[in-house]
Amino acid sequence: MHKEGIYHMKEMSCFKVFLKYSSLNVLGMLGLSFYILADTFFVSRALGADGLTALNLAIPVYSFINGSGLMLGIGGGTKYSILRSQKNKTKANQVFTNAVVLTGIVAGIFCLLGIFCSGPMVRMLGANESVFQMTKTYLQVILLFAPMFMANNLLLCFVRNDGNPHLAMAAMICGSLSNIILDYIFIFPLGMGLFGAAFATGLAPVISILILSPYLINKRNQFHLKKCRLSANLLLDIFSSGLPSLITEVSSGIVIIVFNMILLRIAGNIGVAAYGVIANLSLVVMAVYTGIAQGIQPVLSSNYGAGNHKNVTVILRYAVTAVIVISACVYLCIFFGAEPITGVFNSSHNKTLQDIAAAGLKIYFTASVFAGFNVVAAVYFTSTEYPRPAHIISILRGFVIIIPMAFLLSALGGITGVWAAFPTTELLVSLIGMILLFQFHKVKKKDS
């Protein structure tokens, strides 16, 4: 479909456009999550439970970096798409320029943290002496590659909003495949340990950016750097639209830190290693939901900007239906396959690790359908220039409910309570999300 197609689609083509954008982005996001899963698999094989613990302690910082890139990419891409649908190309390019400058500033801060503060950060994350050096190594490399992670997220979002989801998917998958291959080479034949895993992960966005580069200088590309001053209003729009994505990623990192602290107290390093398996599998499932949400974002924004509100509602309906079907399939696989799935990451055949992780998977993944709905709802609100409900959803599921729930349920039910905190939170937030969605449609119907 030509890039203008998302701005002028008929209702009967809604399903085709939804399928195209969401499926391509789901494939790309799956590739992205698989390279984190590859880290988990190869590290577990090479370094055992200590390696898994170190990896899981460092992963929250990756979430901070990734979330910052997504905030600027999705926030900027949403505003860009709306302005393009309104034929305001000059201001659309100003949005891109502002987003690029802000990305450079934030990425520079992450690099400085990697150079000067990696040791104290590792202590803050809760690493003990047995995993301190491994955690520090992984963390430092990830922080130094922050400019690549953030630039890649930014460019992927703008390329997708420029009507080229195929290229965005190809770049994401190529980057992910290169990571998996390099992971194996660096960890096993070259014996580079956790440094090799981190280095392979850092090179993945570099490969992705190289795939995107020809498009950036192609005449078909509609977004360009424009000589202009930083605009406080544009930066505020970018920040407001992208904030839910940042909160989602950052909160996942904070939740991992909190869960790690609780699990270290309840079950020690083995508990954290078990959670490492669960959290990384959760990343794959959440990547599917994020793929659907990010896939529909350009379609929602462009149709909203063009005044095609009926198409916006139809696309939302398709997205929610897809979440329900996928969630049912995911939970059936988890429920009947928890033991063999856990065994893949348990190279030392540690029975305690196996039992904790397998039981945790069955409880933790009851959240699937609720989490998927919450992700789609948040993106729906930001894509239609109504970010406040998205902020509410993201903050509730990221901080306000999940953290107190983890402490409360772990006190009542031990390690089972820890696993139950996630589905309980997502269920409560999804109920609030439905109310916000109903109110939003009621207001829109009244206005029209």
C-alpha cells in the first residue's frame, strides 16, 4: 500500500490495513524480544544460575534506555503522522528535528552514567559479590550503546509512520538475527562471557540502523532534518504522547528491581534466576501486544488527523479481538508446557529453579489478556491526542498498584504472592481502562 493509503482508507479496507501494519510490527517486535531471550538462553548455558541472576539484575537499565527511545520515537511519530495527514509537512519535519536533538541529549546522559556510575548502579540494583562483576560488565556495555538503541527506536517509529512498515520490520528482524548469531559466537567459540552477550546486544541496533540508512536519503522519505530552534510546545507534545511508552518500559524495569529485592529475601539467587526465566518469556509475549499497539498507531493517528473517526473505532475493535485470541493461545501453551519451557533455561538441572519457575509461569501468565488490553488502550488514547487516560493506565500498572501489590501479596502468600501480583494488577487496571474508554467514546459521541 502506498504511504498515503493510511490517510485515505475506506472502512472495507480497515482489516487489511490493520493486518498489514500490526502483523509486520509484531514480527519485528518478536525479533527484538528474541534477542533478549537469546541472551537468557546462551547465558544460562554458559554461566548457569549466576549468569542468569546478573543478566536479570542488569535488564532494568536496558528497559530505561529502550523506554526513552520509544518515548521520543512514538511521541514524535504520533505528532508527525497527525501533521502529515493535515498536510503540514514543515511542522512535521520540525517534530522530527526536535526528536533527534532530544534523543542525542538523553543518550549522552546514559553514556556518562556508563562511564562514571556503573559500579554504584550495580550496588543499587542489589548485586552481591558473587555476581557483581558480571552485572557491572553487562550494564556498562549496554549504557555505552545507549545512542544506538535510542536512535534505532526513533528511526523505526518515523519510518513506520512514514508509511513503510515493511522496512521497519526488516530492520528489526535483521538486527535481532545478528544478535542471536553474534551471541553464540561471542559466548561460546570466543569465550567472552557476559561481555560478549552485552556486546552482541549492543551491535543489534547498529545493524538495524544500517538497514534503515538508504531510506533516510531516498526521495520517497518524507521526514528530514530541518534547521529550526527547539520548540517547547513540540517537545511537550512529543513527551506527552510518548510518556506512556516510557512509563511502560521504565516501570517494567522498576518492577523487576522490586521483584528481585523481594525474591532475594524469600528465595535467594535461585529465586531471581527463576524470575529471570519468567520475566524474559513475558517480554516475548508483551512484545506481541506492543507490536499490535505500535502497528496500529500510525493508522489510528493518520485517520484521527484526517477526521475518519469510524475507522479509528473499527481498528481498535480488531486490535482488542487479536489480543483476546493471542492471549488464549499463549496461556494454553504456558499451562501445558511450563515444565519443558523452564527446562530449556535450566542447563544445570537445578530442581529448585525448575519447580519455582514452572509454578510461577502458570500464575504470572494469567495476566496475558489484561496486559494486552492495557497496552492497546494506552496507545489508542495517545494516538487520538487524548494522552491523559494513557498516562493513568501506564502509571497505575507501572507504579501505583503493582509495587504495593507485590509487597502485600508476597507478605501474605510468599513466592506465590509475588507471581500473583502481576495478574492482579493488570486485571484491576484493565477494569479502569474499560471505564476510561467508555467515557472517551461517550464524550466523542456527544461532540459529534
